[in-house]
Amino acid sequence: MKPRERVIAALSHREPDRVPTGENQVDGALVEQILGRPTLFNAGWREMEALWNGGREEIVRDYGDAHVELPRALEWDYVRVPAVPAQKDYPRPRMTGPHSWVGAQGEEVTFNPEAGNIVVRSHYPDMKIDDLPDPEAPFRVDPAELDAVRRVVRELKETHFIVFRSPLDGTFPWGLTVGMEEFLVRMVTDPDFVRRAVDAYVNRSIAYLNAALDAGVDAVMTTDDYSDNRGPMMGRDRFREFILPGLIRQCEAVHSRGGYFIKHTDGNLWEVLDDFVEAGIDGWHGIQPGIGMDLRALKDRYGDRLCLFGGVDCETLIRGPAERVRAEVRYAVRHAARNGGLVLTTSNVLQPGTRLENYLAMREAVREYGAYPIRSTV
């Protein structure tokens, strides 16, 4: 089977010839080890500096190259491609420290070079409902943001399953508005603000999803996180009231175009997985076995309705040893691969500190254990 056919079989709860694989993102240092050359793809602070120094085209080139070469080098079946910076100038902001600067709203933005592309704001604005975008206002996606997507579609469409990572989710838009704590408070004190924010940004996210499907991707993925290690941050009732309607709209929009909808959110999701099924989500990525999201239990409860993207904890790929990595692959295949419905990935992304030997052990274990029919001795 072709890689693309394997993923479609898994999403359709049919058994392909082997368990399909892929990753959402790879730390730039690890990419350089795999490809054997420097790259600005996911390169953290170097990527940021390149953008401010007028290197947008170089960044876009490296993103396109990496997303074509990594699936081939690592024998992935799916590849997730993000949006790239829009075609415009990116002047260097006023710096307040070696890795911090003043943002567009006067806040201090701090970049952590050790953690990849993680930025933290000092504060969020005190927005009122009239400060939010009009949900009915037209929103146009800059075609240049899909430059890497179009490159990957040209190169890999005939062979691989291509997923678009939307830069905008919209179902839980705390980062675009008043910050997480205040947004959660407003679910109680100002529900109209929350509903309008979700409506406005989900509409914009659907514009991105449609643009990506126009460009030829097979699936789209949105990435707002809803839970911590204890459960949904807003509780199930408010999840159903404020978050679920936007998820349903996104799923319906994608399915109406013949695409697949994959949702990434990590944390403890047990309380809302029934809602994921209700919404029509095809696949769920972000499974953390270390906090109780056990693949065996998930397969028993949702195996015929939700395709599971996971299997190996990110921390295992950092700490090792390789035998632990192999054991996690074996457990995932043994308990979650029957009748399809499993795409074997890490629990999130290949993070800074991931050891290449551990990831190669994961790849080897997939080849050894993942062939269908699954052997009873796995």
C-alpha cells in the first residue's frame, strides 16, 4: 500500500498492510541530524532572527524542503505541514533583553530558546465585547501562508497523506483575547464575550481550513489544548456550552469538502471524548499515556469511532532507553492496532532533547511489530 492509503485505512477503521506513522513536528536540531545540514525549519531563535533580517523566503524554502524530505527519510505515512509567515515585512521590534521585546499591544514578549518556539506574554489587554472582530466580517487568508503546503502537495500528494496544521483554531481563543485565566472567568461572568470570540475566530479558522483543502491537503488539524493533567480546564458543562459548538462547525465544514478532521489536544480528555465523537472528529492526537490516557482503555471504549494518533510518550524519546521506546511501541500495537484506528506517533511532538537513537528505535519497532495481521506474540 502507499503511505496515503495506510492512513486512510486507519481513519476508516480498516486494517492496512502495517500500522501507519508520522509526526506533527520535529525539533530543528534533530532535523539537522537527520538531514545532515543546517536548516531554519523549526529552528527557534535562529528562525526568529532570520525573519526579522528579511529571510522570509529562506524560511519558507526550508519548511518546504524539510516537510518533503523527512517523510521520505523516516518512512512516514503522513506529514503535517504548518502555515508559514505571510508575505510582508517583519521589522525588528524594540528589544528589552536578549530574547524579549515589546509586542504590538505594549506587552513584553519573552522567547525561551531552550524550549523551541515557546513565547510568553507579560500581560493581555482588557478587551470588551466590542473590541472583538465582527464574526460576520469577511476574512481572507493570505495565499503566501500556504507556500510550504503547496510545495508539499506538489511533491508528495500521490504518495503521502498530507495534514494542514491551522495557525488558528478559534474554539478556545484565550491567546487571541484576554489570556487563559480571564477567558475562563468570563465563561461565568461574561458568556456573551466568550461566544462572540469563539464565533469570530472559528469563522476565521474555517477560512484557513478551506484554503488548505483548496490547496490539496487530505486533512486539517487544529491545536487548541483544552485540558491539563486533571481534566478539561473549563469543566465538561462549559466545554459543551462554549467549545463543542465550534468543533462541530469545523468538522462539518471539513467533511462537506471531503476532508478529514484531526484534533490535537493533550491532557486528560476522558470527560470530553464522548463529545469528540459527537462532534464528528475523525482522529485525535495528543494522547499522553503517562497521565492515564491508556491506549488499551481508549481502544476498548472508542476504537470503532475515533482514530487514535499516539503510542510513544515524548519524554521516553528524551530519556530512553531504547528498550523502553520499543516496549511502548509494542504495547500500542498489541492493544490499539486491531481493526485499524491507530496511527503510531509520539504523544505530542519530537521535542528539544529528543535523542535520535531513541527515535530510530521507535521506527525499527514499528517495522518489526506493526505488520498486519498483528501477531498474537507482539
